[in-house]
Amino acid sequence: MPLFQELDPTTFAGGRITGIEPDSVAADVGLQPGDELLAINDNPVEDVIDVQFYGADEYLELLIRRGDELLLYEAERSYEQSLGLEFEHPTFDIDIRRCNNLCEFCFVLQMAPKFRRTLYIKDDDYRYSFLFGHFVTLTNLSDHDWERIAVMRLSPLYVSVHVTDTEMRRKFLRNPNAPDILAQLRWLAERHIEVHTQLVVVPGFNDGPWLERSIRELAELWPAVQSISVVPVGLTRHHKYTMRVHTCEEAAATLDYVEALQPIFQERFGVRFVYPTDEWYLVTGREVPPLAAYDDQQLHENGLGLVRQFLDDWEGVKGEIRDWRLVNGPQSPVSNLHSLLLATATLFASTLRETAAEFAALTGTEVEVLPVVNQRLGETITVAGLLIGSDVLAALEEKTAVSSPDLIVLPRVMFDHPDRIALDDISPQDIANRLNRPIALADTLGDVWDALIGQSQVVYRPQSGNPAAHIPLRLLPDDEDNSHFS
């Protein structure tokens, strides 16, 4: 019996449509925002992966729920024509699959209280791994999930391994039922599913011989295992266990070890295979490698190569500034803005200071860098993406009490949320109103150059009379008790 006839429309989950692309299949047949897609060619769809997979056929039957009514649309799709659907969520059955581990270093378990609700969700969804590059542990998959991975060739996946020994990994994840990760990776390899892995290294737990063994055993699965990212553990002041971050000496030793392996793998595989994230270089004060050292691996979300991209982008911006000088004359003022204050987290501050000094010399603009200490999560959290709005406000208020920058530039990544808010819900507009100064967001010095010459699209100007201008400084109480400009 066709699904259309046997379906109970009151209980079956579907994907709520929020947008229709022009000239697409969905536009041609008359689908509407608010409709729910239930099935394609009699195949129920549980996420956008199903939509991409079943929607690739030339002849399509789309089962739609509109209100309490079921509608069946038939369409023929030309080879290059898009299905053209945008959805409220990428997964339709549940928003995101939850993690069944209790890792002591889990950032969610270390999160300060009273932040936005989504920060306390422990996600571990293989579908988000395939769609967005999220790292997952593969400890919560059903037989149905494994079948989908194989049938739909969901490759590559991004897997948090941490340590390859099964018993050690179970202790590390605090999950006595965690499967043998090497057996899982071999299963994927047999089905030609590629995997990028990561090892979050905790001193005294999975470093030393455990790290050496994990890298060796993962390398045996090349080319199915495409890469290993070696990541230093991050711990907030709310960490309740016995783990600690690396000392500078330990970080240097780990970096030495990983870099020594790279030429060996380069000779064996043609790529370096194992990659230390940027933080190892910044903590030890070493120069980050050129982009070529990352072998075109797309691992930016895991913190590989971002600093080098920033520095390489700056080399290009220098040329833009010099070209501007040639056109407008060496003595022409670049802008009516005479002073800039660039705020960042502590890890990236020294790198930003060096490049900001060059920027100031080339533009004739006074530029100062303000490192902001993460008071809410703790001084060991040193990246811009985890800066707290209230911490930034407090640091800027103290600074602007003694100086008057014409423009304050904040790292865009600290507002990396659909509503463009920081972890504690403070927005750039809130900060502009509070300080009564314009605020610009930037990823690179190219963005700062755009702001200086009036071409930035992300400048927030104070709004007089706006109630947000009088918001209290949102310093949350400490309960007794989880980029660029990065």
C-alpha cells in the first residue's frame, strides 16, 4: 500500500519548509513555506540527508502535509534543477541526537550557569558530522544509522577518537558500553567511508604512550582515516574533576612529537596525516606553519590553519592599502577615524599586536589591541569564540574610561549565533549602546580595513533613546557551582 494511503498525518514527523528557491522543482509544483515534507517517492524523510538522497531522482512524488491535509505532488526534475527546499531544522525526527558519554573534559559539563539553553545540549549526531563537520564519538548509533551511512555513502565523517584502546577509551568517555572504535573505523573503511579523526589530549590521561599508540593504530587505517587532528584539552573554571591543561613545556613536547611524525607520514602517504591545531603554536610562541602544511585538509572548524589564513590574508590587505595610497596620494588621510581599539582573547593577542602595528604604520591610524580575560569561564579559556559579552563590556568600559577610540572592533566569532549574540545573550548593538561608541565586527584585518574606509557591513552605531542603551552590565553571579581575533 502506498505510504500516502496508510500514513497517519497527525503522528508522522516531517520537515517544515521555510523557503522555496526560485525556478526549483518545489517552486514549479507550488510548494509553500509552512508545508511539511513527509516523503519522497514513498520513502519517509527524517532529515535533509534523505531529502538530498531521494530527491536526486528525475521523477519525484512529494508527500506534503499542509495543515491537516495530505497532498501528493508529482514532478519531473531536469538534471541541473534543484529541489529548492529550505528547512527549519536539518533533522526532522528530533532536533539533534544527544551524547551518551560523560567525558570529564566535555565543555557542556563545564559550562557556567545561566547562559542560553542550547549551550547545555550535549550533541553527538552523526548526521551533523556529515552535513557540517561536527566531531562525533560513534557511541550512540543504531543498526538503522549504520545502514544509512553505508547505503547513502555518508562520507566523510568526523570522529572523536581520543584514544584507540577500548578499555582506556571507555574510561576516558566514562561510558562502559562504548564500542571498539577501531572495529567501527574498519567497518567504515570496508564500505569506502572516509573519516577525519581527532585526539583531544589531556596531560596524564591519553598522552605519552597512549598518544603514540593511537596515532600508530589510526595510521594503519589509511586512506579510510584521512587525518588526525591533535587538540589540547580546554578546561573552564567550572571543571569539577582532576584534569588540567598542558604546561608550556608539555605543549612544546607534544608539538615536537607530532611535527616529527609528519615527514614520516608525508613519505608514506603523500600527506602529513597528523596535524597539531593552532593553539599548540600560540601557547609555545612558535611560528605557525604555511597553509601548504595542512595538505588542503578542510579542518578549519577544528582550529587548523586559521592563524595562517589570518596572516596570509593580511599580506593581501597590505597590497590593497598600498594600492589605495598610490591612487589617493601618500599624504591623503585614509579615514576620519583616527584611532581604533581591537579587542580579542588572550591567546591571539600577541599575534594581533604584531599585525596591528603594521596596519597602523601603513594607514596612519592609531591602533591598540585589548586582550580580554575570560572571567566567567576562567583564564584558561583563551579563544575569542568563547568570550563572554559581559567580560568584554567590563574590559571596554575600563579602557574607554581613560581613552576615546573612534571605533571599537570586536571578533565576529564571539557572536557566531543566528541571532548574533554572545554566549550570555549580549549583542554588538548592546555594547555600542552601552559604551556610546560604534562597534564593528571583524574576522581579519581586511575587515578592519573595510571598517576604516567605510565599507564594512557590520558596524553598530549607538541608538540614542533605545532602552538597550541603559542595560545593566550583565555580570552573572558565580554559582558555587562548558578564530579570528581568535
